[in-house]
Amino acid sequence: VSAPVAVVGAGPAGLMLAHRLARAGVEAIVLDTRTRHEIETTHRAGILEADVARDLVETGVSDRILREGHEHEGTELRFGGRAHRIDFKALVGESVWLYPQTAVFTDLADARERDGGTVHFGIEDTEVLDIATDAPRVRYTAADGTRHEIRARYVVGADGSRSMCRDLVPEDRRVRYGKEYPFAWFGILAEAPMSAPELVYAHSEHGFALISQRTETVQRMYFQCSPDESTEAWPDDRIWETLQARVAGADGFRLKEGPVIDKTVLRFRSFVQEPMHWGSLLLAGDAAHTVPPTGARGLNLALHDVKILADVLVRALSREGVAALGDYQPQALQRVWRAQNFSWWMTRLLHTAPDASAFDLRRQLGELDNVVGTRSGRTYLAEQYTGWPVSAQD
Ligand code: DHB
């Protein structure tokens, strides 16, 4: 078959790109090695910028977020055993939406189905060929074992943080920037009532913890752990003891406990590959850049990429031709590095390095005091957390 655009990766970036292209009358075929069920049951991020939430509704993906999502007008930083609220609405007039990535994915997959878009899940042996030419091809084995080929004009690699598409850019034409961290996140889902009305980002001498939410009865929480931690070593009572110790304080705050129904160790790093465009290949989302999860930038960044990319591809496929693609990276990359900085900054602000000295801990408390104790500090956090305007200039 042939299609103007072939997209490798049916996560939120790949599906939202196909949705946006379809609205402009451009067909895209989307492929993923994972089954729909696998993607839907892999728990990931939970916070959307207001702009991104608005786009889901306004582009006609779904308005479920308005019924099932929760608008949060602020968040809490906890340190020294005390709570400090950052009031996004009052500081910068913005809010964010708590709406899980799994729900974003389901809405997008349903929208592709509803609108007659082509998405093949559970495929194998993906091969992307001829990206140095203007007639790239993607070959794959379908779930039923048959071999297929898509002849496309452009191929988009939206295949996540372990992208194989980004490896197709010749080594002497690409640069990779990255940073590893000496810790990971232990993520859980628990059947319990909410412990707080908004998210709680907690710094403690025992390490970081994040108290997030999913529904009235299911909660999402994370705590900093060693990168080689195994979920096997963590029965429920050890998890709760660890989480409680990290949020404990003079105000007597305690988490509401319940059965843990999902446990995962999430390793993370900072990563960018440039260029995001080479030949007939374009990279979007985690395939081009990965951020540590602190501050919830990853999903938002991926959806911003494809907003720019959809526009550029539509222009490239009409009268402007290939020159239009030159606008993609400059527009996308500025936001990418801003988000890289914020994610790194939030991570460093709140986590305890394994070799942290008493000085390091007290310096961190000083920085946290500077953030919550000054209007400029609170405003900085609020601006970064709620996202930047599309042009991201002012
Ligand atoms: C969630 C994840 C994050 O990384 C974050 O910063 C906030 C919330 C979540 O999964 O709910």
C-alpha cells in the first residue's frame, strides 16, 4: 500500500499526529509492535497542560477529559515536614489537568477507529528503508504473520524512548546529548482514597516522593529508589512505610493506605538527539528526547512536537514541498531544551543523591525556601509546570 505518511509508534505522539493529519485530509498509517492492550495497561504520566487538554477537546479527539479529568489549580511542595502550596491560577492564571496517559491513549485510539484511520497494533520485524530518498518504505509483519510494505513520502519515528528510528540517522549526521541519574522511581497504583486534594511533591532526607491520583478510589504514588531496585523486594507494608516516612512532618500528614495493585521501577534519564529531521525521516516525542518524569513534561512535550509536525507535514505535502520541513526542528527544539532544563531542575531540587552530604541537603532546603518563599520563585515554578505558550518567546 502507499500513504503520504507512515508513523512508527502508536503511543500518544503517533496517534495524535495521525489524528491531526487526518483532519487536514492527509492519510497516515500507524504501526506499533505492542498490542493495544499492552499500551493501555502500561501506567505512565498523569498531568496535562491546559493547552494540551484543550487541544484534545477542540480537535475532536474526545471531551471525556472534561468529565473524568480533574483540573488542578495548584500543587504542593513538601519539605522540612511542612506543606507549601504553589497556586498556579493566582500566579500565572493557568491550571493543569490530572488525566492519565492511558486515558489519552484510549481516547486517541478510539478516535482513529471512529474516523476510519489505519493503525496496526502487535506487528513485528519493522524495517524502515530508504529514508535518504524521497520514497521511503516501511516493511513489517502483521499480527496474522503476513508481510507488508508501506510506500510513503515521509516516515515519522514516534517510537518512544527506546526508538529504533532514531538509529537510522547516520552516526556522523547526529548528535546525542544525555545525562544519567543515580536513582529511579518506584511507581505504584493503590486502591485507596485520595490523601490530598492536589499533587504533593515531597523532599525528605530519605529521598523524594510524589503523591498523585487517578480516581476517587485508585491513587498513583512514586518514591525515589535505587536504579537496580526490584519490585519483588517490596511487599505492601514496606512500600507504605517508605512513603509515610518521606511525607511525615510536624503537621501530622499521613497517606491513606490500601492494597497496592501495580508496582514498577521506572529508570530515567535526560536525552536529546539532533537533528529531529533527516532525509525523509522525522522524529517526534520520546524518540527524539526523553526527560526525567519530575514535573510531568514528557507527554506534554510529545504532543507539542506533533502539533508543529502536523502543520509542517501538511505544508510539505502541498505546494511548499520539502522546504517546509525546515521549520520543524527550530520550533520544536526550543521547547525541548526548556523542558529539559525544567525536568532536570525539578529532579535536582527534590531528589537526594546517594552521596549527598549534610551540606547538599541543607543547600537543597535553602533552594526550596527560595522557591516557595519568594513570589518570583513560585511564579517560575508555576510558569514552567503549566507549560509555555506555543511560540514560547515572551
Ligand atoms: C504524575 C507523574 C509525574 O511525573 C508527575 O510529575 C506528576 C504526576 C502521575 O503519574 O500522576
